[in-house]
Amino acid sequence: MHGTDDQIVPYDGSAPLSAKLLKNGTLKSYEGLPHGMLSTHPDILNPDMLAFFKA
């Protein structure tokens, strides 16, 4: 999970590379969301996290 407007850990320099480090890694991108997206947009992220945990 990574917001494309992350000003702390820029998306292009980290998100795709992080997903590649994990054997079964998957990147889920959130257009326009910031670094603190878990706090600022729980209505968007919580359902996706719940679906991930149930899978």
C-alpha cells in the first residue's frame, strides 16, 4: 500500500521496489493519497486491509 502523493517516501523511488523485495509481494497504489494515508483515509484503506487479512 502506497499513496502516490507521499512527500516523505516518494512513490516512484520506493513503492515498486518494495513490492519486488517480497516473494509474493503485491503493490496497491492509492492515487493522490499522502504518507499518513492510514490516518487520513481509513474509509478507503480499512476495507482493503480487511480483504487482505481475510485472503
